[in-house]
Amino acid sequence: MSDFQVVKFRAIDRPLTDKQLAFMEKQSSRAEVTKWTFDVEYNYSSFRGDVESMLRNGYDICLEFASSYSRRVYIRLPNGLPVADELWAECLNADGVEWTQDKNGKGGVLTISPLIEDADWLESDGEEYLDGVAKLREMLIAGDPRAAYFVWLCGAISGNEDPDEAMEPPVPHGMSEFPTDVAELLYFFEQDPLLVTAAGQGIPKFDGQKSQSEQAVEWIASLSDQRKVAIIERLLQDDPVTVKAELLSEIRDTQESVEWPMEAPTRTLANLLTQCEVLVDIEIEKRKEKEAAEAKLAAEKVEKERQERLTKIKADPQSWLKKATELVDRRGHDNYVKAAEILADVRAALGEVEGRKIACKHAAQLAKDNPTLNMLKSALRKRA
């Protein structure tokens, strides 16, 4: 039992049927359920629904976390694992990864659940990670071996793994171009996405995936006129969202597998974690330099504006003294501070001798005219 638990399911390929929806509604009386989503939160209790059955009966992904160390991602792969068997076997060696084959057919459920010791409280409802999970699923279905490597990485960070002994699987080319939104799933597992950057260092570039639009163009070109007419009729008569989801799934299934170049494994998880720490330090230093540069520009801008203001004050000091008085008459701490700043600028604009004399005289008059305004007197002492 957990003090707090969040469970989120999403349908990606197509919405649930009415029968499937009825099944989902029985899994929890407290959940918000639609044909595309299932969301539930528990306090001092936990979800008792059948996750794998829900994934085999309509939903495609699930994200679950608790206030304890539990962080889990479930991905339904209806056509099994397009990634090469040998590579996939090595990726499944991580303690935090499990593949559950369906009793019938090629499909199954992939579970990523590394043990995370001393996990911080997740400062969100997990919603921002769902797009990354959906993209990871898309990559796996497309047979992208970079996704398999990423799955190993997520599982290998488990507290059960000895980083010095956990050897990486073969490394697919193109790891340096790994999608950022998927890499950020590592935040969910208490790791920095720069771990993926570390994995991509020294690995050649490669893009073996066609864009969705390119896939669609090739698929449409292969269709007969009769099939095209049938698709248009379905779009006009049926739910367009459902039809689109089915067509995208069909397009994915028609794509030929790509011969993806790989690098032999040479690094342990400890090597990758160490390199990630180096990259984090570099990023921190870059951030500090950027913040310092921005602060310098901001200071220069403020000083430029101040010099322009001093020029205006020097040309007409009386109008600025009047502004200071008007600010005091409006009352309020912020206005008192602004009035005191004007007097300080008057002193700076007119010079130490004349400026100080005029500013001090006006400050004394303001204090005399407002004897009960202690905040005003304090502001004048500090600035004017």
C-alpha cells in the first residue's frame, strides 16, 4: 500500500469500443475514464485494477508512480518486438525491464520499473511524461534499436544493478539524435537526460527512420483507386479520429525494416554515469555563464536608462522634485522608495555640492510635511 499513487492509461492507436470502456470502468470506481484516457489518484490506498488486461483490451500505454520509490511505465506492443532478437535479449538483461508475452499472438506488454532508492517527490501529476512514453512506443513499433537501448538504460539505473558490472548492449548509430522528449523520461526515473547524450558520444550519426509524412506518401502511392475511395467514404461516414488511428497503424506495419548499423559495446553503466556527471557540470557552467552574461546586459541597460534619466533631471530638476512630492502624496511604501530614489538621482545629476543641498532640503521638507510617515522617513534616510 502506498500513501499516494497516480495511475494514467492512454489509448494511442484508436479509441476504446463500448465493450472495452465498460471493462475499464470496472477496474476502479474512482477513476476518470474515457475511450482515450484513464486517470486515477489514491491517498492511503492503491490501484487494484489489472494493468496488463487493460493494456490488452484497449489502452496502449500506462504510467504509474507512488510517493515511495515506485515508478513504472507500461507499453503495449501489439505486434511484438520488431527489434532484432539478439539485441532485445541483451536489453532485457536489465533488472528494471520485463517483457510479458501474450498467451496467443505476437503481442505483449513491456514494463520499465527500475528500483529507485530515496526517490524525490514527483512534483507533478506525471502528465508531461505521457507524450514521451507514446513516442518511445512508436519507436519500438518501428523497430528503432535506439529505443531498445534506451529501455535498457532506464532499467539498468535500477538500484539492483552494479554499475561497474552492467555492460551496455550494442549501441545503435544515431544515439546523438535521440528524440529529446523521449530522453526526458529519465527525469521520471530520477536521472538526467544527459545520460542519453553520454551514450551518444563517439557514436556515428544515422537516421534510419522516414518521417510520418514520407511513410504516408509511399503508402498512398501503393493503394488502388478502389481502396482510396473506400478510405474517403470511411472518413466521411465513421469517426475520423478512429479511422486516422487505424490508417497510421497500417502505415507503420507496411514499413520495411532498416539495416541499422551498431557499435560493439565497450562501456559499463558506471562509465556512462560518470560521463553524464561531466556533462551535467558542463551544462551548469554554461548556465552560470549565460546567467552572468544576461545579468551584465541587464545591469548595462539599467545604467544606460539611469544616465538618460540623470540628463533629463539636470535639464529640469524642479519637475522631478515635484514628481517626488506627488509620489509621497499617493502614500504607500513603494511610492516612498521611488520618491527617495528620485532625490538620490537629483543629487547625482546636479553634483555633490549643489545636488546634495537641493535633495537634502527637499527631503527635509517632505519629512516635515509628513511627520507621521515613518516609512517615508526610513526611505529618505536610506536613499536621499
